[in-house]
Amino acid sequence: MKQAINPARPVVLLTGIAEGLGANIAGVFAANGYDVLGLARSDKAAAPVARLVGQQGGSYAHIACDLTRPAEVADALRVQADRVAVLIHNAAVLLIRDFAETTAEEFEQVWRVACLGAVAASQAVLPHMSARGAGAIIFSGATAGTRGAARFAAFASAKFALRGLAQSLAREYGPRGVHVAHVVLDGLIDEAQTDRRFGPAPSGRMDPAVLARAYFGLADQPSSAWTHELDLRPFSGRF
């Protein structure tokens, strides 16, 4: 799905766009004057996200692209990359499996989506942000990026790598005016895919609408007081 992106409005690029957190982030940014560019292998979330963004006064364009193929990402973003004011990398594969039963191909795929996908998207937009001396990049991390639990070897390794990438980019591009932040999502998000994987729960999950406002707050921070790492968890979470 492709709609016209208004050149007078800033653009937020969301990788791994989907209903739930991604859609809520798109809606919050649209309500605050942004158009939204979504990137994912599938376009199944394009129509509902486009409706939500439209209701908030923005335009939505969708790019079907495999984030694990950097050349494909660079080509897909070539036309719009210079318009991106904010990049939010949400794409991830949650693999929970005994290490002995995890294949090398599965391990690599989890890393490719979470970390290499962030590299590919960042390399497409960072030259333009750096040239402007402004922009924001936010990576969605997880508890697994701070400690590796049993049966999370692939996921934790990928999220640790993503966290290290965020730290390195922040130190390299912060002085050039680009705000790089890492969000630790320390808990389950209250969305359909969480219900499908773990079953429904009456409470104890993070509200994606509230998380979306936190993401916008990061992107909107003045440069005199940037947050690099923000950890968010439900009130009932143990840490």
C-alpha cells in the first residue's frame, strides 16, 4: 500500500510494522504531525495501520521488504531515506527453544532480523540525518538484551548485539546531532500476538498505547538532555 507522503511533514520509519505496538506508535506520531513509512516482509498490517494513521491526520506508505537482506533494504528506502526524521526498529523474532535443539540457521535468522535489520535500516537513513544534524533512531530491546535466560540463547544474543549497536551509534552520531536510544521492554505487551503465543491475561502486561507515548517522548527530547536507554515494565514486573 502506497500513499502520498506530504513533503511538508516529517516521516517516521517503523520496521517490523504490525498491529499492537507498531500501530500505536504510528498513531501517536501521526497525531503529532508525522507521516508514517512502514517496512515489513508482509503487508497484512498495512490496511489497519493506514486507517489509524489517517484518522490522526497523517499519511501511511508501506514497503514490503526483507530486513535480513541489506541490499534490498537500501534499494527499498532509497527514495524516502532522506525524508526520515525518526527511525524506530521494532522487528524481531522471539525464539524460545533449548539450545541443543536450536539450529545454526535459526540462530542466525534471529540475529539477522533483530540486529542486521537495524544495521541495514540505520545505514539507509543515518547519512541524511548526519548531514542535517538532526534525527532520532530508537531500537526496541528486551529483558533478554540485559540478561540471557535459559532457552533464550538466540534471542538474547541478538538483543545483546542490538544493545551494543545502539551504544556505539549513540557515541558516534550523538555529536553529529542524531539521538540514538535503546528501549528495554521488560515484560509482555498487551497485543494480539502475545495472546497467541502465551494466552490471554487480565492484567500485568504493558499497554502499547502508553509505550507509544514513551517512544514519541524519546524522539521529541531536546538535545541538552537525551535519554540513551529507557527501561519500561509493568507495575507487577520483577527486576
